[in-house]
Amino acid sequence: MGQIGQDGLRLLSELWGEQTPASLRALSEIEGLRKTWTQQFVWQEGVLRLRNKDDLPPAHLTVRSPYDHDAHYGHKRDLAWFGYKVHFSETCDEDLPHLLTHVEMTDATTTDMEQTEAIQQALQQRGLSPSEHLLDAGYVDAGIILHNREQQEIEVIGPVSQNNQWQAKAGEGYDLASFSIDWQKRQATCPQGNTSVKWTPRTDQHGHPKVAIRFGLHDCRACPARPQCTRSAAAPRILAVRTQEEFEVLQSARKLQDTKAFRARYAQRSGIEGTHSQAVRSLGLVAHGISVCRKRHCRMCLPLQPSISSVSMPFWRGKRQRRRALHASLP
């Protein structure tokens, strides 16, 4: 790797020399080489070194291929791929044709959750906002449900995240839903009847408001049900909850999605899996022209029906001789 770094440095030095025509430096291939070299190597105390993993740029900025600088590695559940991700939206009314209303291609590192608002804004700009929006689980959280209900008058229908606390997974013990919260008094009560002693507003790593609720140290240490409440050897129980509105929406959504009525309603979304299948098997999911890759979006404007279903899937980049072809596979 050291020799590769030295060779790249020599080549770039020549390209940026006074005798070299500026037009060479304007080539996309040269810019890709410059980005790749600077992302992988760094001068430290007069020595050229390979960057360590903590000094690399974010995944969505790292150049991964000399043939497509915008293609990146993506991960979704147990699936990994190199390329892009495409998001389909189509109508899903029972007695009417299912029509594509929006197709959005994004960076492979972009989460589905980040695209929910963008998709809805694109539909709104063309006068295609739905009254009901059936979404894959990756697009939905309590904040999105609440925002759409209050600001957009759109009913979001989709499963929210499951309760992943160890108490809930074990089917025993005191998970968050076991505590009662008095939002007016800013106090929580545990199943044993003890009340919290501290209420601290915070923000999470994404800047979203949350509240940390701490119970008394002596109450927790002396509690006979401590093994069912916390695994900490000495610290008291601390709850991390969303704002009142989001907390209540989340608890309500989790109960609703376990009902037969919800499953029957959400089943309307299954049709978009057929769209995936047709795009992959019949059409090869080919984007004609490299401009589609660089703009990373394409749109189809068709008549709207009241309900829309959205889902995403990954793109794979082909080899060099097939660089203008995008291939997709279902997760």
C-alpha cells in the first residue's frame, strides 16, 4: 500500500504541475483519482501513511469505485450490496388499477426513514398527496405518524419498531410499557408503586427530544422485584422516553399492529412486491443513460388514487462494460 500511495502522489504532483494543461485536471477520472488518494492516504510528520479506519470519511462520501463515484456499499438487515437504492410508490386501491406515482433513486447508505418526507414532498409538489400512505417498516416511526397526521392530514399505515427491551423479549419483567407516566407532574410510577425522583429533558444522537426519568437509588436497591426491572448491579432504573405525543402514538401503534384489523388493512401494500418482481425479472431494472445515475432520481407522473404504498430495494452496479446498467435484487 505504501508504494501505491507514493505512485499516486507522484502522478497527482505531475498533474498539478505548472507544465500540465489544466484541462487534464478537469477530467472526472482525475478528480476521482484525487478524491480516492486523499481519502486513503495522509501526511503525518513528513511521512506518507495509510489512513486508519477512524480517519476515513463517512460512508456516503467515500469513493468506492473508479467507474462510479456515487455508488456506495449498503446494508439492510442481512443483505449487503454495492450501488444504489430505489424507492417505489404506487396506488393500491382494491377496485382500481395500481399505478406507479413516484420512483426515487438514492444513495445506498441513505436509510428508508430519511426518504419518507422526501417522497411525500415530491408527491405533494405534483398534487398527488395520498389520504392514506401504506409504508414499509423502515419508513415509519412515531414522529412520522404524528407529523403526517397533524401537519399533512395523511394517515400513515405501517408497522413501527418492536419493543426491543430485554424484559419485553423475555416476556417477563418490567419494560417501559409497565410504568405509568404522569406528564403533568413530570413523574413516573413503577409497578411496585415507587415514584421517580428526577425528570431530565434531553436530545438523542439525532437531535430528537427525549426525557430521562430516574428512580430513587434506595428504592431500587431495596426493591424485591429488582431482577425483573434492571440488570445493573447498583444503579437505579432510568427510563428513556420520547415526548408525550410520540410516546403515546408509539404505544398505541404497537398495540394496533398486533390486531387482525391492522394486518388486513396493511395487506393492501403487498401488491408493490409484485412491482419489485416485475422490475427485476421482466425489466432488469435498467436505467438507460448515465444521467439517471448521477441525478439519482427518476419520476413517473400518473393519475393518483387515495392510497399509496411505498417500499425500497437495493441497486447493484454492474462491471465496467455494463456500467450504465443497474441491477436490482429483492432483500
